[in-house]
Amino acid sequence: MRLDIRDTSLLIGTHRFGIVYVRDETKAVLSSERLAMAQRELYQISRATALGQLGSSIAHELNQPLTIIANYAGVARAVLAADTPDLAAAREAIDDTLAHAFRAATMLKRLRNFIGRKPPILQQVDVRTLLEESAKLGSLAAKGVRAELLTDLSHVDFDVSADAIQLQQVILNLVINAADALRGCDDRRIRLQAWRTATGDATFAVEDSGPGLPPKLRHDVFAPFQSTKTDGVGIGLALCRTIIEGHGGRIWCDDDTELGGARFLFTVPHTAIGGTTHAA
């Protein structure tokens, strides 16, 4: 049982009485724990769904280094099988094989960390590294629609106290949405950037060169089960809002973009940030 026990005193005439209040909070606590668990499960499902949407691109991205590994290994074997083995050429082929093997392993590790079931962990995260890692994941979605993913790292020399995996989830979801918006467009560009505002908040932005979002949808698009996609279920942006608000920030959409499409922005409060200030 979970009990809330409080006491106070009451003076009646010359006599002082002690009053004890006992409230059974077992159901409320258990409900809160179940809600938190369900929310964590939903985060994991959302990450798995995002990776599912990138499935073919992930397969292509892994197939490339694996093919190169096989080719270099074949070269090394052929060189060593010669009557007069060229050890320098064999060594170079083996080094290239290892380099591409490590590349494939790094990608798998990144994907495993992204989808792994872990509770939210707040820690100091380097924003430059966060954007670079998010861009590597987001590039798979961009390649799927033959779009160019631009990453602006000119004003990211600061840290943010946050759950890096959850912020990556938000950025990846926004990049996937931007990529979907570019289908059928001649100009296919996505830009990812971050900066610190004059008030000290960290601001992240994902913008695209697509048709944009109608003004009447800019608020409702974050509501659960609201989607602009014909096959969308409408939980991605709702989860993004939950994650950002859980960090004490906010998320919104506007059309103030140089690329001509939609721009999604979210903030993380300045109270949890360290580093060099940049006003934008």
C-alpha cells in the first residue's frame, strides 16, 4: 500500500490534540506508474515504426559496405594466392575491408541504441554531435525520396541537458515527415539546424522545400490521430510534442523558411543548457 500520512495539532481550550490524516494513494500511484510504463512503450513503438519506414533505405545503406567488404576480401585473397604475393597491396585491401566493416558495425550500433528500450536519461549532450548523429539517421529517409539533407552546424557549440535518444526520435520524425512532403517535388531539400536564442533557449529546426502546411493545420497537426498523410495514423507529431513538453520546451510549425516549404521548430529551456551563447 502507498499511504500519505500527515499530522497537525489542534488547540481546544487548554488542551492540545493531535490529528493524523491518512490517505490511501495506492491506486493513484499504480495508475501513474502504469501510465509512465505505457508512455515508454509508446516511445519504443514510435522508434520501431520510424525505423520500419526506413527499412529499404537501411538495407541499401548496409548492403553497400557489405558488398565492398566482400570485394576487398576477394582482392586480398587473389593477391595472396599469386605466385609472388604483393603483401603491400594485400595489406591495403585488408585495411579497407576493416574500415568498411567498422562502418557497418557503427551503423548497426547507432540503430540499436536508437530503438533500444531504455528509460529517459537526462545528461549533457553536445548539440553538434546530436545533429550529426540525427543527420546520419535522417539521411536514410532523404535518400529514399532522392532529397538533399543539409545540416547547418554554424551555431551549435553548446550542450543541452536532455535525453539524446528522445531528441533524436523527434528530429528523425520531423525529417521523415519532411521527406514525405517532398515526394513529387522538383526541388527536394531538407535543412536541419540549431541555435540559441536571445533568451538562452536552445532551438532546433527542420525545414523543407515542399508545398508547406496550410495555416489551419499548424496547430491541429500536433493533436493525436491527426495526420496530413493518407496512410498516416497521426501519433508521430503527438509523441514529438509529448517528448518536448516533457523536457520543458515547446514545439510548433510555421512557414518562415528560406526553402519555401514548412518549418518545424522545438525548444529546450535555457535553464538546462551550458556553453557559449549565440543569439539568433
